[in-house]
Amino acid sequence: MGMLEGRVAICTGAARGVGAEVAKLMAKEGARIVVVDPGVGGAGEGGDTRPAQATADEIKAAGGEAVANFGSVAKFDDCLQMVQQARDTFGGLHIVFNAAGILRDKMFHNMFPEDWQAVIDVHLTGHFNVNRAAINLFREQNYGRMILVSSTSGLLGNVGQVNYGTAKMGIVAMARIIAMENQSKGITANVIAPSADTRMTRSVPTPKDPAVAAVREERLRRSRADAIAPLCVFLASEQASYVNGQVFHQRAGELSLYGHMRPVRMVHRNGGWTPETIAEVAMPSLASGFTSLDSRNTHAGLPME
């Protein structure tokens, strides 16, 4: 008997990459899957029903149960329909996994408002929409698993991805607060920041520094998309009831737990501060705690899908 036997899951962004691998392993572990993907290009352009249908057909061919959905997480009405489809087709809903994403990378000074908004709509608002569409059902049944997808581009930063990174960091706050609000209702909300070799990561330009480019390529080579799926299956299971509001990063066999924001240094001055004492006393004391801006000290600056 699989870890997710009898459960129903909505998996968005599930036509390709990490999303497809998670959907397939969840199905193998017994879940019935709504495979959601409008089949758009990497920047959100176009649309094609065939990729989502292909993933659903692959699950069924392997003995699982799945149905395709071609809605967009950027549209709340589409997300309501996803939940209704899960209930009509499979009799309920217990798990939401949201890997849907696009990229419109530009340096901040070159970014157009439409590039900003499109990425925010899919990633940050998309996470709100699909989880908001499911939350009241989860509360009514006193059970639910939400797996939200962030990125080291948000947790640590990455040049050229202010729209994507901002959305991905916002998702961490969203999950934390959902977890706080619903922990008494048997609902968990956790975050994964996966590093994987996918269409999305391959769309990012190769770094100009040959050494950095070589490190990136080696990390991509080691980072199979299917390596992320076991963590997602566990977080979607009853066994993960004690894991809530947490942030995980995974690349291949490396699994990391990230800490939430906490003070790293503190200084106090009786009577408060002046600009001069900030400059002369506070900043020299706090500077040893400053975070690096060198992306080579992060997880190689890889965006996640």
C-alpha cells in the first residue's frame, strides 16, 4: 500500500520537469492526480493541452488514476474549477502541490512592468489562488497538505531575477502564515526550493565566468528532476503531520532545512541613536553579520521549476 493511498492531489505545472515527476510518484504511491498545466512557454506565452494530457496518460498507463486540467493558476476561477474537478472526478481533495512557473529574467533597471506582473501573477498570486481555492475544504475535513514551491533565487537572491525572487520569497511568508493559521485543523503548509535540471533552469543564460559556468553545469548534470519527488510525497503524507511551516532545499541527494529570518546581531544604546552614532558605533558592530552579495556563495543561483 502506497504512502498516499486513498488521497487526491492537485499538481500544477505538472506537464514537465519537477511537477511531472512529483505527480507521477504521487500516483505511484496511491494518490489520484489532477494534472494541471496550460502548456505555456517558459515566459508564459502560448498554450498547448498536449503536455498535461501526456502526463495524465502516462500515469494511467502505469496503473494510476489521473485527469488533465488546462487551467491557469493566475486565474482564481480556474483554481476553483481545479478543486471542483478533483471532487467531481475523484470524490475529494487532500493535497495541493504548486510547481507552476514562468521566467521573464531582466536586470531591474531594464525590467518592464509587464515582466514584473506576469511573474508575480503566476508564482505569488498563483500560490494564493490554488491554495485559497482548497483551504476551506481542507478546514472542513480537518486535513490537508499544501506544498509550496520557492527557490534559492528568493531565499538567497540571484542577479536578473528580481521579479521571480521576490515572488519566491513571498511564497515562504505565505506558507508560514498559512501553517500558523491552520495547524489546529490538521493542515500543513511547507515549502520546497528544488534545484533540478529542467526546461526552466536551462533557459537561464550561462554565466560568463568559465569557472562559475562549469560549476553550474556540473550541478545541473547531477540534479535530476525526479530526485525532488520523494520529499514531496513524504510532505503530502499523513506521516508528515509534525512537519509544518518549514522550508527545504533539495538538489539530488542533498536535503537542507532553511531557517526563518532571525536577528543575527544586535546593539543597544541608552537614549537611542543619532546618525553619527549609527555610523561610528552601530554599523561597525553589525557589519560582521552582513550577508554576502556574491552569488557564488549561494546554491549557484539556479532558478527552480
